[in-house]
Amino acid sequence: MRRALDEAAEAVRGGDVPVGAVVLAEDGTVLATGHNEREAGGDPTAHAEVLALRRAAAGLGQWRLAGCTLVVTLEPCTMCAGAIQQSRVDRLVYGARDEKAGAAGSLWDLLRDRRLNHRPEVIEGVLAEECARLLTEFFRTR
């Protein structure tokens, strides 16, 4: 999560909401990282999770990320939860809950919906206060 927090800080430098993500291989090595780049690239889909998943898939040469873990500072939205589900990652670890748009347990629970064919393990609350503080500080300055 500390690496994801470093990525989130990079998002702020680009004028974006501070969300960072890291994709880990089964052995714990970092496959890819990402941070929000919506403002920098003018791309509404450039969320940290989507970028990290894309980069991990490109690095592995396949879209199935079975055995991988995605670590992200903020609970994923519906778009990112869909990408997580489609990528077949085994595990999602996130820090702060997102009561307004979260899709991994707070507002919605897309990732644990029994109607879907793939349901990753979800671990929430890792360094939650630190992740939330970064977001609060960002929005306080806006």
C-alpha cells in the first residue's frame, strides 16, 4: 500500500485526484503501477486501477491476471470494479472506502456479486486513514 500511496502523490502533481494502484505478481513482485491521469490525458477512463491493470497485462502479454493482486488507495468505482472482475485478478486490497461511488463493498458490491463468473477476494481498510487523509487534503485545497 505504501507504493500505491507514492503513486497517489504522483497524481496530485498532475492535478488529479490522488489515487494510486499497484499490481503484484503471485510472488509479490511489482508488475505495474498507475495513478489517476484523467486531467493529464483528458481521458475519463484513466483511473489508477485501469492504467495499472492495462500495464500489467501488457507486461505479461495477456489480459488474464490470475494469481495477481491489485492494491489501490481508494475503493474502486463501478468502472474499475468491472475492469478488476474482467481481468481475473485473484485479490483486491484497498485503503479508504468511497461511500459516494465505491463498488467493492460500500455503495455497491460488484466484485462479490454471486451472479458473476469471477469474484476476487476483497480486503479493505489497509492504511485506510493515511489513504483517506491524502484525499481529504487534496479536496480541502480545491
